[in-house]
Amino acid sequence: MTRLAALVAACLMMAACTTTNVKSAAGLPAAPPREARVLLAQPDIELQLLTASGLLEPRADWTTSARTNMQAAVETTLKGRSHSLTVLDPTTAMEGREGQVLRLNGAVGNSILAYGLMGAGLPSKSGFDWTLGEGAQLLAVKYGSDYALFVYGRGSYSSGGRVAMMIGAAALGVSIPMGGQQAFASLVELKTGKVVWFNQAIASPNADMRSAEGAAILTEALLKGLPL
């Protein structure tokens, strides 16, 4: 039991803090711009339940709560700064070319994770150099905004049965993968489409985006160092 307790304690210690990984494009101003016009899209969040058998089951209730909580936390953070904030209407934002730009952000963000943060990089890129392309100008014109802030999150939470299996397996010296959550935020300069700032956050247990308090903790880590 002493060994089991030590294993569980070690897992908890490793997961105690939300970790981040920040990247910025070259040429950012030394001081954040004042009174920038910022466009905020509804956070793109999807959460699932990791069952004892290892299957992932979508949870619409968790996803809805997380989107609402993360949106509120991000808005609170930005409204505390000297910027003009416009929030996209989630019921219409995914329509037409506007929706194409928003979906493209998710694809670009995942490419940054795969090649800009975790992988060996791409031969065609030197430093942090990513863009949504000229299509981002559509958002600049339509909403009169200078920047767009996007938040994207994916994750799973283990069921009680999965946790019980982990404890039993740990007693035998066997490791069983548990649920985990990560999010990224990207700041896009709309006149050029350039991703000027990006941050990935791996959520700790106290940064559970399904609750308002957890979402606030995750957002604080996710937006730390945001050049606005």
C-alpha cells in the first residue's frame, strides 16, 4: 500500500500545475497596443468521457458548460484591459466565408501544436511563422477589428470505473492512460492574417473548465503574456 500511495501521490504532484508553452512571431512591439479593437470568437471546446474500457463518449453537457465558462473567463480578462471588445454571435459565426476562417484557425492551431511545438518543424518555416491567410481580412472589415483571439480546447475526463482500474493497475506496477485536457489560444492580426502569438496549456486538476472557477484558472494560464 505504501508503494501504491507513493505512485498516486507522484501522479497528483505531476498534474498539480497547469503547464504552458508560449510562442510569438518576430517583430512584435515592445509594448502592447493600447485601445486595440479585439474580436473574440466563442471558444471551440469539445469534451468526452473516458470509460473503464477505454472508449471515448462525447458529453454535450460538459462541452456546453466549458464553452460558457471559458467564454466568460476570457471576456472578463479582456474587459479588464483598455481594448474595444466585439464578441461573435455563435449562432451565425460559422456560416459562409466567415465560418471558413474560423474553422481554418483550428486547423492551423493544431498544425502549430504538431510541427511548431512538439515536432521537428517544417523545412519551409524559419522561426514562428504561421498565418490564416488573406481571408482573415474579411473579419477585419466586417467587424472593424484589429485582432482576433481564438480559444480551442479538447479533452477527456476519466469515469469512476477508469479511476478504479488505474488504482488497481498501479498496485501491480502497470500504467493505464487517464483523461487529460489541453487548450490553445491564438492571437491573429486581421489585416495580415498572421498568428502573432500562441499559447498551449495542459490543464491541471484544479483547472477543470467544466466549472467557472476551473475555467478562470485555466484562462489565467492560457492568456498569460498575451500581447494585448
